[in-house]
Amino acid sequence: MAGIGWYRTRTDLPGRGGALLSEFDNQAAKALGPTEWGEVSEDRIWSSLEYFLKAVIPVAEQHNVKMALHPDDPPISPLRGVGRILTSAANYRRILNMVPSPVNGITFCQANFKLMGEDIAALAREWCLQKKIFFVHFRDVEGTREHFREVFHDSSPVDLAQMLRIYHECGFEGPIRPDHAPTLDGEANDKPGYAMGGKVLAIGYMKGAMDALGIPYAH
């Protein structure tokens, strides 16, 4: 996510109970024009990433530091003039093969892979069994990569409990976090996606589902 980072065009979309949701609308993003970095090609991003991985992964491997690459959020290219390459499972496989290593892996942000049009259940099984998922971002969205909004964990279009079962059955033992969550009524929205109330609800949902499914977790 060179330059821009994760990106939304709106962070105050009204949700249930007075909550505020974040939203991405590519038409609104295009209307803003390029960023201060101007036009940056996908080829340049590929070249920069390859340079970084070839320099860093061997050192990380020596010290058993796991490098978990996060997908582009949103997985769309270009975004305001900046090329994005972490927009498909095929591109991730290319990156894993670029510098093969047990410490070259993935932050599996479910919602972004879903927006790519991928079968996230099948993908989670594939990469967990290969021990390539080091970190899970457990969240969901409604919509398409062109126009979507964040949702509460208990109103997710995806069967999130089933995703937890898949991670467990495939041997995933790394950290899981809810990542973005709505800002609840009465909370400050100065850090959209990271207010406390939505996180408490999300973690409670995760722990409740794991307890119901008999999935152990660290306290």
C-alpha cells in the first residue's frame, strides 16, 4: 500500500444504533484525483517489493522473524494514481515464490481477499496447510471492491464462525484480531475503525464463537 495505506472515502456512514461505519467508493476516490505522489506504476511497486524481499527475508530467516504481507485495502489498482499489486491470490503466490522462505508469508485480511473475488474458505485452507498465514485480520464488508462498507461482526455476510473452524482445523496458531470495527454511538470517531466499543463487541463475538465450537485460544 505504497504512500496511501488503507483507504476509505467516508468514515461516518450511519449504521445500526447510531454507529458510524467506514466506506469506500471508487468513483469518489477518482474525483479527488492523484495524490501528491502522482502516477506510480504497478511495475515500480513490483520492483520495489522484490528489492525489499530479497534484502530482508534472508535476514529475517536467520532470526526467525515472520514477515506477514497485508493485502491492498481496497484491492484496486490504481488508487488515486498509485499502482497496487496485492490485489489477487495469484499475485500473492507470485510473491511467495519470488523469495521462497518459511518466514515469507501472509497477513490474511479476510475482507480484502473476499473483495478480490476469492473463495476465502478455500484460500484459508490452502495457505494454512502451507503454513503461510502468520496473522489473521478477522473482519468483513458488504459490497464490491469498487464500493463497499465495513460491517459489524454479528451481521457479516460471511459465516465467520466457519472461518474460525477452518483456521483451527488447518492448524493455525498465530494471532487473530478483529481489525476494523464500527464506531459505536457516543464514541469519538477520531480514529475510525479503531474505537474501543466496536472492538469489544468483535472480540466478544470471536470468543463466543470459539467457545461454542470448542476452539482453544490464549487468554
